[in-house]
Amino acid sequence: MIDRRSFLTAGAAVSAAGILAACAKKNPAKSTGPDSSGSKQITLGFSQVGSESGWRAANTQSVKEAAKAAGINLKFSDAQQKQENQISAIRSYIAQKVDVISFSPVVVTGWDTVLKEAKAAGIPVILTDRSVETSDPSLYVTLVGSDFEIEGERAAHMLEKVLAGHKGPVKIAQLEGTTGAAPAIERAKGFGKIMHASHPEWTIIASQTGDFTRAGGKQVMAAFLQAHSDIDVLFSHNDDMAIGAIQSIQAAGKTPGTDIKIVSVDGVHDGFVAMSKGQINAIVECNPLLGPQLMDAVKTVHAGKGSTLPRWIKTKEGDYTADQAAAALPSRKY
């Protein structure tokens, strides 16, 4: 597993990113009509991973709204959580000779071939939300998104607060995100890092993917409870799975947030509603509103200044406990 931080030190990749950006600048014929300033309009081909959660819906809306506000011609596709659909969409964008390609990868691996095709066509690529593993870091210019491993660490620290004063063993069930996806891999890694370093009394007794969906969270949590009646804590890789799991916890005659403490990741509106009811104890925010940062990066790359961008453009995020939920809920934008 290649950690995203390893890419930050790849100086050669940054240099190559500039070359990619320069290539895009040399192909103005790929742009569509003029924008309000009279310049050629930038065309961005964007492939979204899917529509599996409230977070993803907010992310999609942010990208679409930011593109419109920036005067960028957006070609959008939904991969429905299938890598083959995403690869097909990227190839379609290459054939259409868009100016920039961006996508939120379904899984971490398996992108080298199509990324090399984009590079050969002189079209720079910007990743959003999720990272990839690649043999050549210069195949993409930058990543706009969160640090999922740090989110996992933050979740463990939030659990420390939730369990303040608790004595004895803690049995944890983990609802993982989509198998092979960067957030699933890295959130589990970050959480495990803190757990193993500081909490020998914590044990993950069940861990399985719920595919980031409410239905998946509900189904998997029901199976967890059938196999383990003594679960103390649920760590969910996103709010939607946690919300689904709450239904199964209640169906089992237990009280979510009390009998089983819940720490989740995302910070979507429905997650805050559950937290305001005491059903979720803490949420680690993963900000989906990446659209404005993405459009700024697209403009920079198209202007031939990709080498000036950081290798990883991180988002700003916060952490919330149940006692903060009611006050924070009215101001939530997603």
C-alpha cells in the first residue's frame, strides 16, 4: 500500500505535473465557446464515483455549482461505484479532447493504463476526494481532498473522549467503506494506529464493509449483533452506514449512543440529526464541498501553472460531539 504522503515528496512528479499543465495550455482548440471574459471556455470532464451517500450528493452538488460559478463547461458522469464505468468515462473525455480531467476514484488501484492514455493525449488529471496507487506519480497533477488516515486517527481520539471514565475492555465493531477504496483503507489504518499505540484494552471484534450505504450498514450491523451481543462501540467509516446501523441496534433492543457508543465520519445533515438525538456520540467531519478548490486548481492547470500547485490540496474540517450537535445543526450546509 502506497501512502499518499509518499507522493508529497516526489519532486519529479511536481515537475511533470507542470509539463502536463503546459500540454493542456498548448491545446486551446479543445475548449468550447468563449466565457464572459471573451477567453476560450475551459471544458472539464468529471467522473463521480457514484451517489451512494448524502456526502456524495453534497460533493456532486458542490462540483456542479462551482463549475457554473467559475464559467467552466462541465461534462459530468456517475460511475455508479463501478471502476469500469469510470475508466470508460475517462476514455470518453480523452476522445472528446476536454481540457482537464478530474475524478474521484472508486478504488485505489488499476488506473495506470487510462492515466497514461490521458497523459499521451496531453490532458492533465486532477484527483478529487480519493487517492490512487500508480507506478508514475506524474500521471496526475494534484489531489484535492481530505486526509483519510488522519480522519481515522481523529475518530480514535474522539472515541477517547466518548469513553472518558470507562474502565475495562472495549469491544469495537467496525463498519468499513467500500473494499479497496482509499477512505476505507486509510480510515481503518488511522484508527488502528491510535488504538494499537495507546489502547491495549480496545479490541475490534468484527469488521466488514457496508459499502458506504445505509442499507449496507443496517445489514452488516444486524449480522454483527447476531454474532456478538457484547459490542460496546461502533466505529463507522461514514454517517450513512451509522444511520443504517442504528436501525439494527434498535431492532436488537439496544439503545444506540448508550448501550453501543457510535463514532462516525462525514458530518452530513442526517448524521447531525442522529447525533442531536444522542444516537451518535461523535462525528469526525469530512468536508464534501470541494468544488471551489477544484475549479481553482483546474484554472491554474489550464493556465500552464500546474507546477505551482501543492501535490495535495487539503480541506478544512472539524470534530463534533453529541453535546455540540444541536447548536451546529442549523448551520450545516450538507
